[in-house]
Amino acid sequence: MEKGAFKGKHFLALEDFTPEELRYLLDLALKLKAEKKQRVDQRRNIGQNMLMLFEMESTRTRCSFETSAQDLGMGTTYLSNSHFGTKETIKDSMRVFSAMYDVIAYRGMDHAQLQEMARESTIPIINGYTMHEHPTQMLADFMTLDEVYGREGYKGKTFVYIGRGGACCAFSYAVACAMFGMNFKFITSYMTLDEAVSRLSPEEQKLFYQEVPKGTPVAGWSGAMPDDQKKFIRELYAKYNPQCTFTETEDVNEVKGADVVSTENWGFFTNKAITWLPGIVKYKKYQVNRELMAKTENPNAIFLHMLPATHNADHSAARKLVDSVDDPELKKFLEKGFEVTDEVFEDNAAYIFREAENRQHTIKAVTYAVLGDDVEG
Ligand code: CP
């Protein structure tokens, strides 16, 4: 690929690009990381400005955009409570932003809104997470795998994503694996809400139904990837890596053969504690612990986590939940971690925090590329 090929383009989803184009971004990120380690002056974008428009909370993504922009010599604005999307049309806001800035980093729920923003914007927009996809996170994960296995050493290996897939994470990993050439297994629970609630004590069931009246749909309850997403993934595999496999199952034993295991925060930290219990019942057996890692039958299997993680009860949201649980066995289980145990997390901390650091280098690569990486400073 030629330098400057990304200039002016939006970076909204991995599938908008070819595997070769994504590979170019990974190689650029590796180069920028090496430069930073050598304290090379990276201020190639002096005089340019980045708007970070964040409608959801963030630690890594925000810090990565802000430090990347500063390393590149740019100015930044972090905007989290403006008229955008409420008292001003998207079209009008985008006309303002396009006049003042050179690039926009966006985090919000609604991918259709991001696409509308992109249509109205005359400057590139980078997706910092929507409910559709988390593409910059995927670049950081594959950069990490480049470093673990050697450049493209991930090809043909098996990535297992287990537990609560959410609307975005399992799909994002599946798209990335299809494009970069890894087998992908999604292991998740199909347990219904009624079944999960039936496993609570009579008192807990009563308290749950007081908060969530019977029949109320619970957003994000279904573990399975929607059929249209699965069809899309199969088409991507057929197009780019037909030799690789893609499966979804409820069976935790299917973790056998994994080279990389990953999961996501269960995220049951909103509303009253009682509303979290059915989700814990649903995903408990999908916790990544040493027994589960042993089931891979691969002593070299590694664990990645995009963070934030709940690998013990030492943050306030986890503490609140654990303290509200009456069942001593469940309490003991949760003290050791939610989606991943402290043991597995700490065993793999070197990979996990490398993955977090690589958010910065990959986001810098995307920022530099969409601004025109033919500019050398
Ligand atoms: N992984 C990730 O996107 O982290 P933040 O939510 O902290 O940005």
C-alpha cells in the first residue's frame, strides 16, 4: 500500500477495509511504537486538532486518542456534554466540527448515528466504540498477537471468545479473526431470563420481579450472536480466509484447542444489585479460571482482556454487588473474580497490559493515517 492511502477516510468498521489495508495499519502501529520507545519526535501533525466526542465513559480509548494526538503534535478537545445530538442537529454540529478540527474520535452507542455523522462530516471520523463494533480495540489485539507470535504468526491459530458477548465484542472479534485469518469460536450461554430467575431463591425471585416485572425485556440478555451477524461473518470468512472455521456453541469444553482465550466484563453494574443476579447465574460457568484454561489442553494458550475487568471484588461496583449477595457460595465465587479469576488475570497480566498499551500505538497509527501519513513532519 502507498503512504497516504487512508488520507481523508473515515475509520468506522474493520469490514470497510481489506485485510491488506488493516495489515498496513498494524505495521504502521509497530513502527510508531518502536519510534516512541526510542523517543523519536513524532510531531508530524503540528497545527492540527482532534475533537474527542465521547457520549460514553472510557479510560483506555480516551487516553489513547489524547496521548496519540499530543505525540503527533496536535491540539485536542474532549467533549462529553455539548448540544450535540440534543439541541442541535447532527448536520449542524458536523458543519461546526468540520470547520474547526482535522479529525474526530467518537464513542457512543448508535452506529447508525456515527454513519450519519460520517456522511455530514468533511473531516475523517474514527470509531472509538459503538454497539456495532470496536475496531481500534481489534487492531490493538492483533498488534499484541503480532508481538506474541511474530508478525502474522496468529494466522491459522484459534481465538476463543467466551461468556457475555454483548452486542459488539463477540462480533468485533469474529470480524477481526475472519479478516486476519484466525479460527473463531464463540462460547456463550443461551439460558433464558425465566430459567435464570428460577434458579434464584424464592426471596431473590420476589425482589427481582419487583424491580423487573415479569415479561419485561432485558436489553442484551440474549447471549447468541444475531443470525444476520453470523451470516455476515461467514461471508467474510468465505471472502478472505475460507480455510478458517467459525463456530458458536454453549459447550465450555469447546475451548479445547484454543490458542487465545478472551472474554468481556459482565457489566452488571447498573441499577439495583438484585437485577444483576440472573446474569451471574447465566454466565457463571463461563468464567475464565484455571480449570477452563486447562480445558484448552494447550499449555501455551494465552488470555487477553480488553479491560476494564472484574478479576476480584476490589473495585467499588464489584464490592457493592458482592456485599449484597446472601448466598455464601456465590459470594465466595465472586470474591475470586467475575468473568475471569484473579489467578488467570495475573498469570496473563503481561499480555493484557501490553494489549492496553497497544491501544495507544494503534490509535496513533489510524489517526496519522487518516490525516495522511505521507506527511513526515
Ligand atoms: N477497552 C476499552 O475500550 O476500554 P475503555 O472503555 O476504558 O476505553
